[in-house]
Amino acid sequence: MRMPSRPVIVIDYGAQYAQLIARRVREAQVYSEIMPHSASVAEILARDPAAIILSGGPQSVYTDGAPQVDAGLFSAGVPVFGICYGFQAMAQALGGEVGRTGTSEYGRTRLQIDDSSSPLLEGVGEQPNVWMSHGDAVIRQPDGFHSLAHTKGAPVAAFADLGRKLAGVQWHPEVVHTESGQQVIENFLYNVAGLTPDWTSENFIAEQISSIREQVGDKQVLCALSGGVDSAVAAALVHRAVGDQLTCAFVDHGLLRKGEREQVKDDFVRITGIRLVVADAEEQFLTALAGVSEPETKRKIIGREFIRVFEQTVREINEAEDIEFLVQGTLYPDVVESGGGDGAANIKSHHNVGGLPDDLQFTLIEPLRNLFKDEVRAVGEELGLPHEMVWRQPFPGPGLGIRVIGEVTKQRLDLLREADAIAREELTKAGLDREVWQMPVVLLADVRSVGVQGDHRTYGHPIVLRPVNSEDAMTADWSRLPYDVIERISTRITNEVPEINRVVLDVTSKPPGTIEWE
């Protein structure tokens, strides 16, 4: 994942798939970035792009107020690839015709390839199923373009002007439902734009190490470890660059899952050699949470206490080391969703730290800010981090505090920890831990359920399994786990965890339900 000087720029026209397009380009080992459609041609070209991809969008290109493409973009000598709306906008800007054919196409559609010899459609087949989402269509391609494919509702479903390195398709090659979709994207990148696949983990690590060393010099660096993937990889990468100049702080609030404290304190430190300061604050958090059941109040208390503990820990480290830099595990989706601006030296709010006092401001180091989550995991693997840490499922900042429905107590946390550990273990045994994006295990602490265990009537707590699949947590669908896996999880939990006598499965998508219960 070497940081190339010339990225592929994905212009976002409001499609839900703009980030997915950028990810697919990177899967082809070509670096990509996203820019909004409001960016001018001058602003786009100022990034010195190796190629440009115009994303889909929800509007019609000929309606008032619809975003347009400045025709000057196509005369700059930069390869351009249009997808769906971007395809239509390209056609219209260059003198083609876009209109309604009377046949809209949504979902899986049979495509007829008219020129299989085209470098854009090499290896695609004659009639692949593609994913469409359009009411308008390109009726006539611009002068100089060659029509490559069609469908019933799209007379021109793909075109190319190879001399100018311009091409486009009506369908969505970035979605998994499209057959040979990644092939089409790679065909544009390699065959049309002439790019080289050099975005690799090894190159990224080497360049980041060099960059961090140059930035830090002989100064001291601090990183807050949460036990999650992002902070662990960021810390390991910075440590590879500056060694003992880095100190990591880990706040143990007592709300972690089973084995996670040991994973950070023992495995991570043993493998990396990182200097770690641990703040044992379980009692402080439990005292603050005593008697509180309302979800938002619990979140605020956990966030408040985390700031207090972290501030004190940082002050103690700073007095001894005189810290000048703070490492943060910001990822590329964070940058895109925040508008791409340069942030202040604040820990991300979803990590429960709203910022540091004025006398504890540091220069920020964000070594992962250009990476997606899957790329972070690849870098973690390359750095030799523990497999369990690299492939850890997303975990909320407030931890198990929001997975205990009701008051949070040590006893209830211990029950949930055991049930959660069993569920994760069985998911791993079944080979599903990478297929299921996240599986929260929820303790209904304020609910009692009648059961029979060992010929005795019981009155225990229910546990909820919430397995979901998602790309970005904005939407999610419940995962269809095999019945035998669910059965093993249920049997083990009710047999091995006292006071739990019922296991239920949450089959709600998001929306309407959130991934977490609180």
C-alpha cells in the first residue's frame, strides 16, 4: 500500500456505493481517494490523478439542479471511467444523448456484450448478469465512442474511446451481485488507463515508517490502546518506526470481553515489545454506573470516566516523558465522513474521549488515515500482530456496558463475558468468524425467564445473539447462521453459564433495528 503520488480519484455523485468503488480499486492494488462532485476540474486535477472514476447517483442528469460534469475534465488527458449516473453524465457532457426508453432496470439484469474484443470487457463473457439501477439510459453515444454492450432498457450499456482513454458502463461493477464486476474495474485500470498494481501492504509500511521517523525525530510519542484493530495496528506501525520513543496507554474499565485485557497486556506487548502503561479503573467505572439503567446515561458516564482516567494517565506519562505526538487510529471512512478536513488532536468521539485539555495538546499522527478497515487488517497481518487481534470484530467504545440491558454490575458482566466467549468460540470453530461481520451478545439483565435445568425450575436471564453482516455499519442484515451452530452456542451457554437459561436470536435488519441494543 505504497502512497503513490498519483491516486485514482472517485468523484462521488451521491451514490451509496462511492466508498465501495474506492475499495474495489484498492483491491486491484491501485490507490484511490474520494472527492465530492462539487469539486472543480482545477481542484480535481490539482491532485494529479492517474485516473478518474465518476460514481453513480440518485438523480436524472437532465433535471434542474442535477450535478453535471464539466466537459473540460475529459480534455485534460486523464483516463476517465463513468459508472451509472457518471456514465450518463459523461455521455451528455460529450454530446451524447440521455433519455428514457420506457424500460427501467433495477437489480439483476442480463447484459448482451456486443464487442467482446474490447479491452474494457476482456474476460467478462457474452451475457453476464449485472446489477442495474436506472430509469434513464444512454440512447446515443458521443462522437468518437464505440458502443460495447446493451440491454433491453439500455441501448448503449457500455462505451469506450480508447484513444482518449475514456470509458463507461451503465451497470454497477463494484457490487458483488455483478458477475465479473471486479474484472471490469481492473480492465479499466490496467488495460485502458495503463496503471500498475503497486498498492501493497509492504510498500505502505515501508513508506509510513520513513515518514513517521522524519516527522517525529527524537521526540516522544503517545498512543491510546483500546484493544481494537485500529489502535493496535497504528501503535505497532509507529513502534516499528520509533521504537521506545512510543508509550502506549491502556485504560481497563472492566467492560472488556473475556481475554481482551490479557491480549493487550501480554500478547500484544510480547510480540511488539511496546512499552505499555495500564490504568486499572474497573472499580471506578462500576461505582459510577451503580444503579443506572438508562442507556444514554450509561454511555455518558462511561465516556466521562474514560476521559478522567485517560487524562490522569496521560499527565503522569507526560511528566516523565514530555510527549509531543499523539497517535490516533483514524481510518479513511472517518476522513470521508467528516468532510476530509484536518482534525485537531482529539481522540475520536466514538472512542469515548471528547478531547484533551488545552495543556495536553499534541501534534497528531494518523498513520492509517488513508486506509479502509480491510487494508488495516492486511497491514496488521504484515506487522505480525496476533491473528485474534487483527480479525477482532468491531466492538463499541462503551464495551459490555451497553450490552447489559439494565444496571451494570460485576456479576452481570461476568455472566455476559462467559456467554460472549462461548458464542465467539463456536463461531470460530464453525469457520464463520470472518463471514459474520459482528455478533453482539446481549444480556437481558432486567428480564427473568422460567426454565428447567437438572429437573429443577429456574428463573434465569435470557441471552440474545445478534449476528449481522454489514459493509460500514450504516445498514446491516442479520446473518443466517447454520442451525447446528446456533444449537451448539445455545446448549453450551445454558449448560455452562449459571443464571442463564434461555438463548434467543435477533433477526432484525438495520433499519429498523440498530446493531447494538443500547
